[in-house]
Amino acid sequence: MNMLEGINWLAVVAAALSAFVLGGLWYGPLFRRRWCREAGIDPDAKPARHPAVVFGTSFVAALVAAAAFAIILRPDPPLFIALHAGFLTGLAYVAMCFGINYAFAGRSLKLWLIDGGYHTLQFTLYGLILGLWH
């Protein structure tokens, strides 16, 4: 069986788009000022890159991550399995990898909690969407 067979590509795109909604809230009204302070970025400064490049790159990365996660889950995963896998992927893989890098880079625990929390919720949302959308 082809590993791409049976993947619900509309659900993958919806999952990738959910990362944008979550990111807009997470790095907007919820944690913008704290994240900028911890990352050493002036929240009122002009962006270093054109927003189209940043958002385009982010969407492609979210799409690749959602597609890879859908492949790992296989078609029609039970909701509990999809949610559990999403949570563990975000927390145990993504957030912990950030933790390793942040420890060596001397980044703050607060920054790691903000970024790791986002990715934990991001993959949990991927699991929710992929688990519900058959």
C-alpha cells in the first residue's frame, strides 16, 4: 500500500491552516510582548523580512508537518489515538528538541515554554482535525 493512499488532503490543509489561527492568537494577543522580550526583538520594529516571505515559509512548513503527521497516523485514526499522538509529538518531540537547542543557545525558560507550548497545541490540533475529519 502506498503511504500516501487514503490521506485526506483537505484535512491536512485544514490542519496546516489551524497552525496559523493558533499562531495568530498565541504570538499575537496572548504572548506577543513576552515572546518579543524573551527573544530580544523590539515588538514595534519593522520586520526584518517581508511578511509574505515569513507567512509563506511558515505555511509551507506547517503543511509539510501536517502531511507528515497524517502519514504517520495513517488514514482514519481513532480520535483518541490522533489526539494522543498529536500531544505527544508536540510535547515530546518538537518541544523537547527546542529545549535542547534553547539550553545550548542560552535561551530563557519562558521563551521555551511559549514556543514549546505553541507546538504542543499545534500538533494536538493536527490530531484533532485529522482524527475528526474522515
